[in-house]
Amino acid sequence: MKTLSRDTSPEIELKLIDMLRKQTPTQRLSKTLYLTTVTLNLSRRAISRANPDKSKRELDLLFVEYHYGKELAERVKKHIEMKDDGWK
């Protein structure tokens, strides 16, 4: 078997796969949601540390830009500005 990870032996990878297969769908979903939350929080923290002079709104827009693209970030920015101007 060829491993999917460069730093994991085939035997260990098989054990990890077996452990995942033995988990219930709820357990797997819970782990996935936890890891997703951690990843998003680490990303937000890195963006904040790299841009200490930015406001929360600017940091949020950077997050959108880095993860979903500049075009969507611009659209979100325009939407926020319209809401700030009284458009709902």
C-alpha cells in the first residue's frame, strides 16, 4: 500500500484508517467540525497578527479575500457599505 502521507508508515496509516472506520458517523462529524473550527480560528489569528493595524471589519474582509477570493471580498464590502448607509 502506498501511503497518503510522506511521514507516516503504511502500518500506522492502516491503523489510523481502521480507527476512523470504527467511529460512528457522529464521532467523525464531531471531529471534522472541531478541526474545521480550529483551522478557521488559526487562520483568523494569523491574519490578525500579520495586520495589527486593521479594524475587525478589515480583518474579516481579508479573511474572505484570502479564502474565497478578491471578487467576493469586494462584493461583501459593497454590501456592508450599503447596509451602513441605511439600505437593508
